[in-house]
Amino acid sequence: MSGREAEAGGTVLGGRETEPGGGAPAGGPSGGAAAAGRGSGPSRSTGRGGPDSEPSGAAPGDGPAGEAGGGGPWGGRDGGAWGGSAGEAGGGDPWGGRDGGAWGGSAGEAGGGGPRGGRVGEVDVLRGFALFGILLVNAQLMAGPYTAFGGGPAASAVDRAAAWAVTATTTAYQLFSFLLGYSFVLDRRAARSAESAAALRHLRRTAGLFGLGLAHAVLLYPGDILTTYAALGLILYALRDLTPRTAVRLAAVLVTGLAVLLLGYGLLTVALTEPLTPARYAPTVADTVAAYRGGPLSVIGAHLRELPSALGANLMYAPDMLAAFLAGLAAAGTGLLERRGRDRAWLRQTLLRWLPLGLAGGVVTACCANGPLDSRWFLVGHAVSLLTAPALTASYACAVLLLAGAVRPAAAVLAASGRMALSHYLTQSLVLACVFTGYGLGLYDRVGTAVVLAGCVLLYGAQLALGAHLMSRFRYGPAELLLRTVTLARRPGRAPACSGSPPAARARPPAR
């Protein structure tokens, strides 16, 4: 649920949303958290990909051992969840840098990624795809107080249908959270440093991610998800030694518990409150509309006012995100993507088995959030979506991997954007803020939902093209480079201050 959304039965659960009679948008935790509650082949290339490959398979000056087998048919060299280019052999990191991690990494290398030590390229492909779901939801939330519901009371049928369809079919944050948990395991396999050094590095990267998220929330979008991911990353580290079976059981308990709480509260809302009417709703958003159309200081002030409710909404959905982390942890522990990521028969069977259930849950959520049911049913719909979201997420992942196996150029383009997903996520917010707030055009609450979604398609296409261009020339996206620098406490590519061997020895390839 977004910090901007969800006023149900007169009780404010979020911030600036909830159309009377409509509920709230397809939002789980906002800012990257799309669609509330919704949001693997055996062989691996041992070749090296990218313009910065070293003939020896090592990356001089960037960790004691560098990379060991990065390339592959997917493009890029990794397996993380939020972009980057390749895991430091001395310990990958799921939050930033060359590692296979979730925010600016790329790959379980040096014995850490696939079964032969290569990166798991399917993770990049899925990450690049999930960016589109995040964009669809966040664009609606940033475009105006009514956009996610299809517009105000006088909105066209086309706008309402477009918003309803996005609510019913969009999934994003669960997939990203799953990939983060998966990448975390790849990075641990790649790590060769002592546990104390790994803990310190993990603390630095989570602090860096939290700082990026806080700046993002204040300047661009208060529904930021990075700060929540940073906090949950600490919990994930504490649970790192869970067995796959235990991780799955704990994930099931978290999802079921949250769904029961939301369902109970939602049913009480339906029974004891009245629907939110246009007369009650309009005054609550008038000041917000004016603030977002004002100058930069006015926009920042609006962000600061919404930040507490946004953080509260993310906190409410944190158990579901942590459950997805744990599902990724368990899947990586069994090598799911390595074993099944290119098994077309298994992918097709899984898609056909779970897609109907996932879409059915999405339809229920859309009926509760976007009509015909009124705003009191919002939490009931999202309780259902929590239980069916894993089915929809798994179905989409299988469909994307099937497409990636059939159309290799498309897989390479998606993987390239996946390697710099953190940069793309922040860029999406920057572009949307310049379009809809006083930072630029000031079109807040002036554009219909259908037009907003069409613009999302154009922006995502531009990001795919830009990602392919940049990742063919650079190892990191700009945000990934910044986060990697904080993680290592030095600029990537430079040798650590104390390495135990002279620079000349580190720079030379090993004798053969």
C-alpha cells in the first residue's frame, strides 16, 4: 500500500489517495513496491562478457580474486537484483557493486553463481522485466490523487478501465524481493573473506542504500522502497543460515498472518463504516494538488508531509517483502533458477498451472480497489492479493524466461537494464517528478490514466535502449557505482589499502 493511498471508511491508512467508491491503487508498499501483495537451466557459459574483461579472468585492483567466469548468453555478467556488473570474488554483495546482488550487483562469481561458478543471468532478465511493473504503478501514484483509480468522478471509461487492468495484472515488488533473497545466497557462495569483514561490508551497503532511499523519498517520491529494503536487508543477514525448508515455512507464516490481519480489519471496515464520498474526499487532496504544482520547495514540503504515512504503509507490508526475501533464499539454496531457468517444459507447465489463480486474485483486488465495490473493500481485496500474488509472480517469471529463451536479443536487452536497475528506478522517479510536479511541467492531476500508462511504455522502452547502450560500455550504472563505492569504502577498480601483495604482483595474470 502506498503512503499516498488508501483511505477506507474514513480511516486514513495511507496518504493522498483513495477515490470515493474506488478504494486504492494496485499498490503494495509504495515506491517500487507495485501491486500490493503482488507487487533456471543447468548449463552456464564460462566465457567472459563485456568490454572490460581481463584475459586472466581476474579484475585487477577490485578484490583479492576478481571474477571467475562471467559471460554467458544472457548478456552482462551477473545475477543480482538491482544492476551492476560482477561480483567481487572476495565476497559479492546483494546491495551494490559487481556482485549478484539486489541493488547494483551482478553475479555470483568466483565459484558463487551457477553450478560452475558463473553468473545466473536469468536473475538479470527478470529484474529488467520487473522495472516495468514498478513504473506502471509509481507513475499513477505520482501523476495525481485520482490517476490510479482511473481519474476523478468525471473520468472517462477508458481511463477507468486502464487503471482497473493495471491493478488486476501488475506485480513488481514481490519479484524484486525474491531476486534479492536469491542474489544474497549467490553472494555468500562467492565470498571468500572472513565473516566479520562480510558483516562490515553488508552494514556499509545497507547504510548506503538507506541514504539513497532517504534522498529519493525527500526529493523525488515519498513512497520510496529503498529504505525499507535496507532495513529488511539486516534481518535477511541475520536469517542467512536458515535451511530452505525453514525459510519457506517462515515465509508462509508471514504472508498468511498479514493476510489474516488485513482481512479482519477490512471486514470490520465494511461492516462498521460508510463509503468515502466525493464531498469528503475532494478537500483532503486540494492542498496536495496545489503543493505539487508549486515550486521545488513546495514539492519537497509535500514529500515531507507524506513521508511518515508512506513509511508506515511500507512497514505494514514489510512482512510480505521479507517473506519474498526468504522465498528467494530458499530457491537459491536449492539452485532453482540454475536447474529450471531454461527448462522450457517445466516453465510452461508452471505458467499454465499458476496463472489462473494469480489472475483471479488480481481480479478480486481490482474489484475491491477500483470498483465496482466501494472504498471500504480495499483491504479485503489486498488481503486476497497477498495470498495469490506468489502465483502471479511465478507465472510472469516463467513467461519472461520462456520469452528470453526463444528471443535471445530480447533477453540481452532485459539483462542489460537489470544490471543497472537501481539507476533505472531512480531515473524513473526523476523523469516522473519533472513531468508531474513543479520541478518541471507541473502536470499533476492534469493527465488521464491511459495517457500516463502510454507514457510509461515510452519511458520503459527508452530505458531498455539506454541500458543496452551503457552496459555495453561500462561496468556499472551511476547509482550502482556510488553504492559500490560506499560498500567497498573505496572506488571500485582500486586496490585495497592493505592487500598483502605488491601492486605489480596483483596486476599480473597468473602463470599458466
